[in-house]
Amino acid sequence: MASNYYTEVISIVRKPLHIKHDKLKQVVVDFQNLSQHADVFEVSDVYICLGTTIKKAKSKGAFKKVDLNYPTEIAKLAHMKGAKRLAVISALGANEDSNFFYNRVKGKMEQAIESVPFKGTYIFRPSLLLGSRNEFRFGERMGIAANEIFKHVMLGSLSKYKGIKAEKVAQAMFMVTTAKKKGLHYFESNEIRKMTKKALERRA
């Protein structure tokens, strides 16, 4: 999705991405020492799309670092440096009191982000994210297969459980953030889908 809204986009990465654009500035940082890179967060809007799996992280502690600690620290540093709005990807079912570790960590992340007083905070709770990956995830492949089989019966209140393309989530994050909505807002897959569909219809 091309836009002239931002004059520069700063991507905070562990290693360089294979993406080139005149507006894109990639900054390689040590996520375990984010405070050493505080000046990088002197921006107007922040988008957090961090996430891993227990299998890839190797332990629950390492998983929490990526899905809870890093987003929380980024939010605090960005707010300290003057950022006005933050959009973050969480997960459907996020709840700090959940019996499921994954959902519990996501819920705690949301709770931590909510405590940082941005002018606008946007929490996106997609279900299964669809799109190409550089790694094979058996559980996700099974989920994608199941989504294809059952997506036509996931109607009404069940529509939020249907898989959604990662690019649609990214588009919705951009739309909401650049609209400068004030306060705390949550968006689940069905709302994200409607939002991007309306945007597409308006451009048609």
C-alpha cells in the first residue's frame, strides 16, 4: 500500500531486511539493550509487529522476552521520546488471566501497553495470520488447512475466527493510526476485514 503520509519510515530490526525504498531507514539494534537505541524512537507513530513461537524461542522465558518485554520497552521508550500513537499486533483470545500461556502473555502485553499514555493506542487481535513465511510452522500449516475447510461456515460472531491476511492487518493498522483516533481501541479479525473492504470499495 503506497502512501505519501510519512516522509520517513524507520524499521527497527535484528538484521537487515531485503527491502529497499527511498523512505525506508533500517536500524539494526540489540533488542536486549533497547535503551541504548532510545533516540531511534523519536517518531510520531509506532507500529509493533513483534512475535515468535515457543518452538522458535526454545523456552517460555525467551518467548516472553519477544512477545511481552520488548513491546513494553519499545512503547515506553517511544512515549518518552514524544511518540503520539502506537499500534500493536496482539492475538485473538489475549487475556492476562487465560489458562493458556500464549494468550496470557499476549494479555499481559496488552495490559502493559495500555498503561503507557499515548494519545491513541490501537490493539489489533487477528486470528490466524495468513501469508508467506521464511520458516515452516507445522501448527500454522494445519491451521491454514482447517481455515480453508471451515471458513465458509464461520459467519456472524464466528467470523472473527477466520484467518486473515497479514497485509490486511498492516493496512488496517496504517488506516487507524493515520486517522489519529484518540484513546484506546481494539480491533479483531472481523472488524479488520470490514475496515479494509470498505477502503477498497471507496477506491474502486
